[in-house]
Amino acid sequence: MAHSLHRSRATRGASGVQRIPVWFGAELRRRRIEAGLSLGELAHLIRFSKGHLSKIERGVKAPSHDLAQLCDSALDAGGKLSGLISAPERGATATPLAEADVTTPWTLRMHAGGRSDFVAWDPASPGAGIMPASLVSWSLAPPPFESGESNAALPYFRNVFDEFRRMGQLFGPAVVAQLCIAATSALRGMAHQTRPADRDAVLRLASRFAEYTGWMAQEAGSDAASLWWTEQAVQLAADSGDDELAAYALVRRAELALYAGDSVATVQLARRAAQQARSARIRGLAAQREAQGHALVGDRDACRRALDRGAELTAGAAPPGGAEPVLGSIHLPDLTAFVAGWCMHDLGSPAEAVTLLGDGLDAIPPESRRARARYGARLALALANVGDIEQACAIAELVASHVALIDSATIRADLLRLSHALNRWPKNPTVRRTLPHLAIGLHTHRTGPENPA
């Protein structure tokens, strides 16, 4: 990017000690003086201490991305300050699981034609390599579906898909992804066996299972597996004559770029999705992703234009509840307000974010833990940045308890930002009670399947 030269002093040297971005402090001081603000006045506006801000200007401390965004907004810098530092870490690095003391590997191979092979083998058994008792295996080959049998089975698979989505709100991806993979394979095999009249419907439903598997992979912290499964979904849908999922895949890729802090890729992929999509819903989701990309770099005008376009498109989209599963989030009561609130916070306007998010958390059902955690993390972050510490901590504890159960890498990234925000009040008793809860949520991470085919 064009600002990469100015970021060079913020990189880590050979010793691993972070170099302080002196350039940022000098530019912040220049813009503050031009705006006619004292150090104390700016500190009050952005809810940081005067001493902390002084250290930033003098190059003694490195600025966070959140601080840069707040300064951008307070000084009307149009994203110039945010552009001087590295984007925030929006992903999570997977850590390997410790091996169990006693393991019996299970392997299930799923073939394109619907045949599957299962093997359970205990390598620790005496003579495991030669004794039949140490090996259990069998093969399953599905018979051809005749006279509409596959078509009759589709409503059951459709109900299963809805159940898996509900499970995804309650449990982690390590549970849900494996079930989705099995269902995808079963439907893919069914499509090979069924009559041509039913084949397209079977493949379309298989593509929805594969797409949701990709979402679970992202939640598990594996962008590579998420992209792989999304591409499988696109291919399955294309085989059924449905190319709309290819446009939605671009929206998903834009989301991955957003969490990686890559604003340019986010905007470009979202615009490609909008050009390719036919449905108002997918074009609306693409506009929302574009808005979030503009917010990352502080382009308020472009962000608002994209938000307005997204709101208009999603308002005119067909309501959920048809025969085909709906692509995108279905558990947030007002997705438009949520995205707008997200954008306002990233633009350095947390008060606007609080107004937009408001009481929306109460409208999400208690059983939708993943949606409540996603919404709550953003609301708590905005509340912390306007100084409403008590309410921010109350919501933060709720989010931390949910993340420990649903194991979401994307929400954990917001939880980390929230933890940093609350650390600005280390002596506040409520903050001191809340931070250990956040620490548990941040360190409860289990990896999902990397690329299970």
C-alpha cells in the first residue's frame, strides 16, 4: 500500500522489540495543533488519558489501531492517521491440540459416487499390524434412487440443514462441521445415483451444506479451509445450474479479507460480487461488505454511500423462509443496523455505533449464542470507547461465556480488542472483575478440521 513506507518504523527488529512509530506521533501532534485542541482536550474526546496520548505523540508508546481510528474521527483526518500504522490482527492463530493419552483413530473416506469406507484401527494394540482384531472396517455403497425416492428425501435433508444452523449457534465448529461434511457427502452421492429430474435440487442443497461448512471453518480459525469449502459449494451449485452462489462466495472472500484488515481486497471483492449477483439480497450483502472495507481506512463518505445502497437492496430483497436456504446471516434481527454500527465504530465514532446498536442485543433469542456474542462484542467495544464501563463490562462477561462454548475465532478477534479497550481503566473494580472472564474466552480455543474432504 502507499502508506507502507511510513509504517516501517513500527515493524519489529531482529531483537523482537517493537520499534515505536515516531512518524505517527509527529503527525498526530501536527493535526491536533492545527485543529486548535490541547492535549487534554483531545484525550477527553477519544476517552484516553492525557499521559497516554502524550507518550504516543512523543513516540514513547505505539498507538493501537482503535486509538488511530478515534483520532481520525476527532481530528477529521479522513483515515490518514489509521493509514500510518498496521491494521489490527483480526484473525486467530490456530494452536495444535494436545494428543489424548489413549486414541483409536477413526477414518471415514467419502467418495464422489456416494460410497464410503470406514476404518477403526488401534496402532497401540499388540500385533496391530497383523491381527484382524485390531482392525474394524466396512464399505457402504448406496443403491440407485428410483422413481422419485431422492426427491422424497430432500425435505428431510432440508430440515437437517436448518437444525445444523441452529446447532451452529449453540456449539463450536468442531461439532457442527463434521456433521455438515457428512451431509454434503451423502447428498453428493445421492446426486450421482438419482434421476436427472431431481439431480439439480439435490446438488443445490449439497452446496448449501458445503457453504455452511466453510463458515464453520472460518469460525474455527482456518481461512484456507473456509475458502476450500466455499469453492466446493460454488462447484456443486454450478453443477446444478445455479451460479448465484459464485457471487456470494465473493462476499465470503471479502469477509475474510475484512478480518485480515485488508481494506483494498475487501472493497474490490465486494464490488465484484455486486456486479456478478442477480438477487437483491446478495448485492445488498456485497454493499455492506464494501462499506466495512471503506470504514477500515476511514473513508466516511464512501462508507455511508455503500451503507445506503445496502439498506435499499436488503429492504427490497425477498424475505427468508422459502424452499431454498437463505445465504448469509439469519440470526441477527437487524443486520443493516449491525453493519452500520460496526462501520461507525471502525470510523472512530463509537457514540454513533452505540446509538445504532442500541437495544438490539435483547432482540436476539438466548439460544442464538453465536449471534449474541457477535453483536455483544461490537456493542461492548463501542460502549467502552464512550466511557460506559459498567455496561461494557456486563456485556463483555456475557460474550466471554458464549465464546468459551461456541469457539469463534472471528468473535475472539473482537474480544481481544475489547480487552485492550478495558485495560485503559486498570483500577476500575468492575474492569478488574471482568478481565479474567475475557482471558478465559480468549484462551479457550480448539482447532477444527483443516481441510476435511
